[in-house]
Amino acid sequence: MPDYKAPLEDIQYLLRDVFPLMPFCQELEGFDDVDEDTCDAILGEAARVCDQLLAPLDASGDAQGARFEDGDVFSPPGFREAYQTFAEGGWVGLGGPEAYGGMGLPKTLVSAVEEMIQGANMAFGLAPMLTVGACLAIQAHGSDELKSRYLPKMYSGEWSGAMDLTEAHAGTDLGLMRTRAEPDADGRYRITGSKIFITWGEHDMAENIVHLVLAKLPDAPAGSRGISLFLVPKFLPDEQGEKGERNTLSCGSIEHKMGIHGSATCVMNFDGATGWLVGEPHKGLACMFTMMNYERLVVGIQGIGVAEASYQGARDYALERVQGRAAGGARNKDASADPIVVHADVRRMLLEMKTLVEGGRAFYLYVAQWLDRARYGSTAEQREEAERRVALLTPVVKAFLTDRAFDACVLGQQVLGGHGYIREWGQEQHVRDARITQIYEGTNGIQAMDLAGRKTRACQGALIAEYLDEIRAALSDTPEDLGYAVSAMKAAIVQLERCTEAIVASDHDDFVGAAAVDYLDMVGYVSLGYMWMKVARVEAERGEAEVPLHRGKRRAAKFYFQKMMPLTESLAQRILAGAEALEIPDEEL
Ligand SMILES: Cc1cc2nc3c(=O)[nH]c(=O)nc-3n(C[C@H](O)[C@H](O)[C@H](O)COP(=O)(O)OP(=O)(O)OC[C@H]3O[C@@H](n4cnc5c(N)ncnc54)[C@H](O)[C@@H]3O)c2cc1C
């Protein structure tokens, strides 16, 4: 089994040369005291923790899985101890406000750490990820009392968080949910109902688990407008705010599933459990979106983390495994065969993986910068522009990065041939783990509908036009020797604009639904093209490159524009073909 190594060198390259972190922090409010040495030290220490503490538990966690016994859930051996060390190291609260015990660091830096955690051990990484998402929702919508009582315990990692939306008959369509909330004394509520698929809903790693539960009040309007959000802890805090009496909620079972075996996916039963309202009655879905939008970005990052692990394994294997001879004549004349990396098709697979993983990493960092501007921008105008860009690109990070990450993991498996299919080399686990990222946090189909419908058609394409203006401005100012990239980008943008117009103008009921996934992919390929443009530009300005990483970036950029970007042409054709071909009666399917 190859060892995962956090991609520190590439992260440092991106945060130094492509999205320089220090000048960026100076643009924001409240980061004057963040310095380069501290950021480097945090990244270096995060890489060490991920390589030495979390990655060694990834395969064993997969093999042994979480265990359910009489209502209790036991994490795989080693997870509990690793969680204690992880929490004590302050990793849960890295981006949390200092007022609640966090370190208050910008999202741009934190997202790089998140990738390392998810790449090292995705099943484990889900626990802090859900905790931070729950904290953000409490912070944005909870009462002062809820914030002061829960956030310090959660950001310290002593208490973990869980997100309880899904019910057996209510997945995408949360308006169908049946969980009820009855007002009780002292502003409390009694929550009754059953939730399924709740990640880390029950476990033995933290002393308490804080559930954010969606439920309906007795006077709730029908559908998704009648949903409220409640904070429901496993143990009620006592007078001192410490873990007190057990609440009436329990885990009924855990799922047997395809991947992320190390994490527990729980059925949670609420039996008149005590909870507190978060935000206003009936506005719970909007409050939950604070958590969901954060989780969607991190799910995209998860995809890149797992695909990076797969890429590392595939690249190392391709350099070692000897089979056949190079087309132009033997490379290893003294040996019986050449390493498989001599074969063009193997390099094609590795370069597809490299451009998607490294381009995807640049893209999530780019979006994280917009997220920081949205929160810490110095003017209202800057914050509003940033909000618009984050709204547009969140579904793209979630769906494009996870779809391409899954493709990349399958390529990684393919590079290993039959050895990719068996357990020993870890590639089959990456494929199984990556698969869920396309499904949870709103399926990728739903993300695409969000992009093409709410974020494009509903605003007459205004959000995408603003984004494309930014890209065009960057293209106009690009060195001449990047002409190959500029022309590929310009052609793709023209196609994307045609497709946007078609989506905005369509009068067929199903046009948006039929076009959505292809449209999201187009925006994704153009976005990664924009990232590779930025990288290619940095390298063009560098001149002579001594370091293999820099030379590799130049070649990868060329590969991206010649071999990946043309995919946008066929996507445009599919979009413009409309919805007619999808008209088929049920009985003919
Ligand atoms: C391992 C795992 C962990 C999870 N963790 C959590 C968690 O922590 N908390 C939580 O609350 N949930 C969690 N989930 C649930 C997950 O978010 C849902 O499974 C997911 O959102 C899809 O819901 P569903 O499974 O009910 O599918 P459905 O909603 O039944 O969808 C089925 C198919 O129909 C499509 N579809 C549905 N509606 C539409 C529409 N309007 N337009 C177009 N297509 C549509 C979907 O895209 C999908 O392809 C988890 C699930 C799994 C498997």
C-alpha cells in the first residue's frame, strides 16, 4: 500500500506564486497579524499530522469499519486516539473565530489544510468537517446563549457536530419530511422523528454530539417553507455547560456501504428529544444552507484530496512497474522491459489526473479567496461581489470537482491494471471512497440544476457574465507565448455564452434539466482553464525553470489546453441539442 504524502509543495507553490497569501491577507479586514512564517508552519505541521497520524489509519479504518453494538457506535481502532490528538492540536478550530476558541485563520489557508485531512483519511475527515459546518450555522443564526454554550466546545473538538436532514422518504425533497418539533417549557422544543444516513451521528470519539436537526413545528406551512432548524445535543449541558443528562435520542443502526467504511452512517431516532430553535421558525432551510454551502465546498475539496492520493499511487506505480517497450525503442536497455510510464496512454492517464487534481486544487483555493472576501472584504461592494461569485461557483466546486475526482480515481485504478482492482494497492478504496462525494450534500445533478436554473436562468445569466468578464480581462493581459491557451479559452467562452443564452431563452419545460450537467461541466472546464492560464502565466514570467515542479506545470498546462479543453465543444453541442431527445414515455424506457 503506497503512503499518502500531503501535497505540501504544490499547495505552497499555489499560495506563494499563483494566489500569494500574504498580500491577499493585507487586502482583508482583520488579518494584519497573519505572517508568512506562521502560515508555513501551520501547513507544514498539518502535513505532518495528516501523513503520520491520519493516513496510517485510512486502510485499516476501511478494512475494519465503524461498528454498531446495542445502540453504541465504535469507531475503527485508532480513530478515537487520533481524534483526541487532532482536537488537542487545535485543528478543528483553525478557521473558527478567536472569540469562541478558534484560530481565526482565513479560509484560503484552512481549505488547503482541509484537503490534506480529506486526502489522508476521508472517513475520519468527515467528523471535523461536519463539526465546523454546524458551528458556522450556529454562529450565523443561533442565539448568543447557544453560541457561547456550544461553539467553544465544538471548535475545541471536545464536542462534535452532525447534520440531520435526510429521512427515508425525504432526501432531495426535504419538504416531505415528517420529523416534528413541539414547543416545550423555557423556550425548548421536543423533537420526534427518524433521520437516516447521518454521518458520524453517533460515535465514541468526542464526549458529546451536537445534532442540527430539521423538523416541522405544529403550525408549519406545507413544503420546504415550513421547516425549522433545531440544535439537539446527545447530552444536555449542565449548569456549568459541561456534558450533563442523556437526551432522548439514539442510534438505531448504521449502514453497510460502498466506501468511507471508517465513518459511521447512522439512523438517528429522536424520541421527544430536547432541542433549541436555531434562527426563526419556518426559516430553518435557509439557516441550514449556511452549513450546507460550507459542506458543499469541502465535499469538492474531499474529491481533490482522494484524487491526489490516487494520483500519487498511480504515478509511483507507473515509474516502477515494467511491462513492454517504449514505442520509440527500449528505454531500459539492460532490463527485460521498460516502466509503463514510457507508454503514451499511461502518460495520458497520469496527465489527465494531474491536470484535474492540480487544476482543481487551484480552483478551490480561488473560490476560497472569494469566500474570504465575502466575509472579510473591506467594502460592502467587495463583499457583495464576492457573495455573487461564491454563489455561482459553489455548485461547480461541489459537482465538477467530485465528478472529475471520481474519474481521476478510476484512471488511477486503470494505471495499475489488475493490481488496481485488488485491495493491496489502495486504488479500489479510493474509487469506493470518492463515489459518495458525487451523491451526498445534494447530488451532482441537483448541483447542476442549481447552477443552470437558480444561478443562471433566474438572473438572465448575470452571474456567469460577471465571471466571464473577469476571465476575459485576465486573457487580454496575457504574454504572447501563451497564445495557444488564450485562443482555446476564448473559443470555449464564446461557446459557453451561446449555451447560457440558450438556457436563458429556452421555453421548453425540460431544457434546463436536460442541459444542466453538461452546462456545469462546461463552466468547470472553463474554470480549470482559467486556473491553468494563471499557472502558465506565472511560469512564462519565471523564464528558465530549474525545478521539476515548475517544468511540470508548463507541460501540464499545455496538455490541459490541447487535450481537455476541446471537451467543451462536444458539451456545447449536447446542450444546444435541447431536450427533445429526452422525450420518452415511461413504458419505453
Ligand atoms: C454515506 C452517506 C452519508 C450521508 N450523510 C448525510 C448526513 O450527514 N446528513 C444528511 O442529512 N444526509 C446525509 N446523506 C444523505 C444524502 O445527502 C442524500 O442521500 C442525497 O442528498 C440524495 O437524497 P436521496 O438519497 O434521498 O435521493 P433522491 O432524492 O431520492 O434522488 C434520487 C435521484 O433523483 C434525482 N432527483 C431527485 N429530485 C430531483 C429533482 N428535483 N430534479 C432532478 N433530479 C432529481 C437525484 O439527483 C438522484 O439522482 C448521506 C448519504 C450517504 C449515502
